[in-house]
Amino acid sequence: MTTRRIARVLLDSPLPQLDRLFDYEIPDELAPEAREGVRVRVPLRAAGRIVDGFIVELDDEPAADRPLSELESVISPVPVLPRRLYDLARKVADRSAGSASDILRLVVPRRMVRAERSWQNAERAAAPEVQASTAEWAAAGLASFPGLEESLSRGARIALTAPTTPVTPGSPAPGWVGVLAAASAQLLAAGRSSILVVPDHRDLDQLEQGLIAHGLGEAVIRTDAAQSAPARYGAYLRVLEPTPSIVIGNRSAVYAPVHALGLVAVWDDGDPLLREPLSPGVHARDAALVRQEQEQFALIFAGFTRTTDVQRLVDIGWVEELRAARPAAPRVVLTPLREGETGTARVPSAAFTAAREAVRSGPVLVQVSRPGYAPVLACADCRHPARCRACGGSLQAGARGATPTCSACGRRAEGWTCASCGGTRFLLIGSGSRRTAEELGRAFPGVRVIVSDAEHQVLDVPAAPALVIATRGAEPRTAGGYRAVLLLDGERMLLADDLRIAEHCLRWWSNAAALAAPGAPVHLVGVAGTLGRALATWTQPAFARAELAERAELRMPPAVRVAALEGARPAVETALAAVRTDVPRLRAGDILGPVPLPATDSRDDNVRALVRCDYHDGPDVARSLRAALVASALRGRRSRTRGGSRATLRIRMDLPDLNLEIQQ
């Protein structure tokens, strides 16, 4: 009996009903290039068009078994989708009720012909070698965390609090970079690859500079969304080479299909930049956990603080907690906001005195909550909030005397009058980074003032006297560390409408405090209680443990998993009914909603609902929601064919928190 060669192809399509492997016959002329992992074009008979895809499997079957369409063409003979990467994408997608093609779209860059030809014609570099001096340095660095070297060798899951050592002439990188570089060097010497995942380009720059400074530059492959398309594709092709490497990048780097993976390290997993905004919205931390279980390598979660997500894994014994042999912490001073009978002062005298003394010898960091000048305006006569006449958004001022603009639509409020009393004068409410710089500039005459915020971000400042006013997350680096750090607006930060705001604030303050020079004072203004004590005693894991216990009592994430459903009411209600049937173990109060969403021009009947579940029920919930999503897509396709409206359903698993607007 004659046989034919078939290819099982994953289509590059956002349609959930196409998230499976399709069989195609390989014509004889394409057989030499049709290998597993290559890009191909195939016909999609249902749509009558040609689509791209990847060959995942090859097989032989009897020629007369069934009619099959043939491959249209092989786009490139380079196998860019290793089977292990497909298996990872499939598993992550199933966990998050998403599509494997959506995951792979984030990982495998578009083909760039010139970059591919350049890579094909280039000589393959030999495996990078670790110099003896680098190996000695790495061993000494790992020894600062007892048990870390042994944990790396056996592929353990580790949570550790990073050292706060600043950049100095004797230490070319901050302490956290040194720990990750030492772990990577140790594994590189053993012929294993490492993947180091960080939130943004500033962390990426520090990491790259530190690895190069420690003699590991030849092994480094940087993958970054900010790279040009040819550079990113060229870096991906280097990752596919069968030699050990150190891949550094942002959230999607966690999927990099490196050779002989020995370590994945995720830095500061509480940063929201590590959560993918595109469907299916998987956090790099969760993808790393899925991959570690599949491929068995060492996994490190490192940061200056501890998220409740990682603390949950520590509490159940899934992740080990390692402590430094000689832990060092910043000198945090809890500074009351109210002093005597003078009322509220934004910078108390103790913090002001510390800044005045410290600025004589070097830079002083002042962290504030908001950018701009005056983030909120009110009527000077009646104190009612100043609103935009066009959209109702709040008005803000960019500078003293400047015409206010709307924070929502950006319109200038020319000739504004108060809708309540008819007043025309503004009252400035709150102080942004630029207003703070103006006020402190007057209090520190002759001292240079530097502002770093979202509009104008400064990466580094010299180790010379200066006042550095920065919003949270935009603090520049300085050699040797800041001579003093002032953390202002703590009470205002804690008022944010976010159920995780205490955890976020502790992370913002910890990251800023870690920039202080050894022994330099860090003044946390206006915050006391357990949150202030956690920062002052540098016991962030204990705070995360207490926070997690409270969340477990209320069945809030991360103690439970939460899925969000949005779309037309019939589609959402059908999906909820299916979940109740498929997962009977769900509690009565675990389905919240549906409630109406704000109306849009296109639809005014969209609703939202939440589904809570325990982790052991997560796979069943994800499977049920995925089936509902596919069914909704098929119904929508048939409805459009008959001229009806389009039924939509959107699903997002593992929300970081509940929406307070959802009620039973």
C-alpha cells in the first residue's frame, strides 16, 4: 500500500475555533524543505484563503485514507518552532483558556529575509567559555546565599530577597544583578543556558552592563521589543543555536527556546509590566512556573520585596525560601507627617534636616506620587473640583500660571468658569513632581534640581550634590547610592482604588530605598502601622504572608484564581451556565455578576462577570471557558453569515484582583 507524507500544522490565526493542528499532504516538490518547525502557507478551505502556519509534526499514512489539501508553500527552510516551544505554548494556553498561536505570536518574531540569510551565512560561534576568575567570582557571590549553589544544581524553585548593594567602583553592577550574573555564570560553566527576565529597559540595561563587566558578554543574547525587527529576529535565530547562552529580555523572553536550559530568573515579579496585556494575558511568573514543571530547571524569583503570589508558593512548599548569610537593609526612619501644632507639613523637619545635611556630599532622592505640576484643580471660591466642559474630566495644571488642561481628553480649559458658583479662579490641589521640584528648589538655593517622571525620564545622575525628584518607578541610578532618600505622599498612594495597593506601595518604597547608599537615611513620611514597620525592619516576606492570610479568608487572589468574562449578555450567561455544570465543586458565591459595562458606540448590552475557583479546579474552569469561547465564536460566525449581529465573548484568566463593582 502506498503512503503519503502529511504535516500537522498550527495555523497563525486569532480565531479560537482554529486552535488545533490541521493535517495537510506534503507535495513531492516541498518534501525536502517541509520539516518540523518551519513556516508554511496552507489553504483554509472554510475561508477560501491562504494562511500562515508552522509544521508541528510529520507523519506517514495510507494514501487513500482520506482527502487532504496540500501545503501551498514553505516560507522558510529554517525551523523556528522547536517542539518543546510548541508544547510550552500549548500548556500555557490551556491553563489560561487561550490559543497557542497567541502565545507563539509573542515569542517567534516575523521573518526578516536579510537577517535570516546573514545568520545562515555566518560561522557558528563556539560555546562561550567562563574564565577562571569569573568562575571564582561567581562561586563567592553564590556563597552569600547558603544553599543557593546546591539548589541551582538540582533545579529547585527559589525565592530570595536581593541585596541592596549599589554600584561602586569596586562593584560594576548593583547587588541584584551580581546575584543573577553569578548564577548564570555557574550554569554556563556547566554547559547550561539561562534566561533572565526583567520588567523594563532600565533593568535590562543594568543587567547587560553587569554581565559584560563580569566577563559574560559573549554569551549574552538580548531580546527586546524595542529592538528593530531584523535585530530581534537575528537574536531569536541565535537563541535557537545548539550552544549555551544567557538570554536577557522582558516578559516574552521567558519562552525563549534556548539550548540546555538550566535557569530562569524573574526579577521583581510584582511589576505590572511582567503581565502580558495581549490575549491571553499570561504573567511571566506563571509562564515560568509552567515551563519549569515541564523542562525541570532552576527557577528564581528575586526582588527587594515579596509578592503575595510568590509567598503563596512558599507557604505550600512549592518554592524554597533562601536567605542571605549576612542580610543588609537600608536604614529606614518612619517620620510622622504631623509635627507639634504646626499642622501638616509635606516634608517634616526631620526629613528636611536629613536632606539638607546629605545634599552637601551627594545626591538626595525625593519620591513623589504624581507627575506634572498640580494634578488636581478646584474652584478657588467654592472648592468644587474643576471639570472639563467637553467631557467632564478633571483639570490639571502643567505649570504655575499655565492654562489648565483636561486629564481625560487633553483639551485646554480656555475661559473656564465653575459650573457650581461661576467662579473663574483655580485652587491648586496636590503637588506633582514639577511643583515639588519648584518648592524644594526654593528651600535649597544653589542646589541642582533634577526631575525624573513619565514625561522626562532620567536614567542616571552623577554622584554630585543634587535634589532628584522622581515619581515611583522612575528613580534614576547613581554611583554609590543616594546620600538620603525621602519617600513622600505615602498616605496619598495608599488611597488608590486598588485592593493590592499596600503591596504595591511596599514594592515602590522598597525599590527606592534600595537605591540609598549604605547607612544613608531613608525617611518614609506619614506611614506607620504594619506597612511602615515592614519597610523599616525590611521584613517584606512577613508582610506578604499576613496579607495572603487575609486574602485567603476573603477568597481573593492570589489565594484563588479568578477569570473575567466580558461580552454580550447571552454569551456570558451561556458560558456561566456551562461552568456551573462542568465544575460542580464551585461555591455559590464564586460566580460574581454579570453586571453591565459602560455603554459604547458599538454595543450597549455588554456585561462582565467573574469566576473564582481553587487552584485544583483551575484546569476544569479554563477548559469549560475555552469551550464556551469556541462555541460563542462559531455562533457568531453563523449569525454573521445569516446577516445577524456578531456575538462576542472575551475571557481573561488569573486576574490580579477582584473588581469591586462586581456584585452577586
